[in-house]
Amino acid sequence: FPPVVAGGSRANCLHYITDNRTLSAGELVLVDAGCQYYGYVSDITRTWLVGGTFSPAQEALCEIVRRVKQESIQACRPGVTLNFLHSAAIDMLASELQSELYMSGTVVCTHFMNS
């Protein structure tokens, strides 16, 4: 499957693959790359700043993600399920977005799948 590499508002498009725009300093570029190996399928998604410095809103969002990531790592214990960790992280993310960025009614939707 092709990687997703998108910047600016195009990074909001699920599975965007056109890749036909030059990015400017201060924008973010999203990379979602996947792999498949003997029946094992995985992907990783990362976002980087293109030159320049973070805007206040970008920095606030990065800090929220860092906090949720750290709290999620600390919640990992024997017996804690992946479903629980995922749900807790989504709840934390929605709460942080609402309180820190005043995004009331924020709905966080991910593509997590578990059997």
C-alpha cells in the first residue's frame, strides 16, 4: 500500500496520496507508512514541522500529544488491555483538546482495530 505524505490542509484527508503540492515553512507534513511481512501488517504515523518554528496552536497541540503519550505509557501494566489503553488515550486526548484548545464538542476518531 502506498504511503500517505501530505501537508497543510491535505493532511486532514484520510489516505491522501496525490502528493502534488510544495510545502511551506511553518506547515506540518504528515507521513503514514505501512508494511506487511509474512501476514503481519503494521503502520506508523508521524508529523513534522517544515522549517520555521511552531505556531502557538501547533505547539499547544504537540504538548497535548506528548502528555497523552506519557500518561498512556505510564498506564501500561500487566493485565491492562490494549482496548483499555486505547480508550483511555482517546478520552484523555478529547479532554485535553476541549480544555486546552477550547474545542468543545471535539470528537476524536481513530482507525484502531482489535480482534
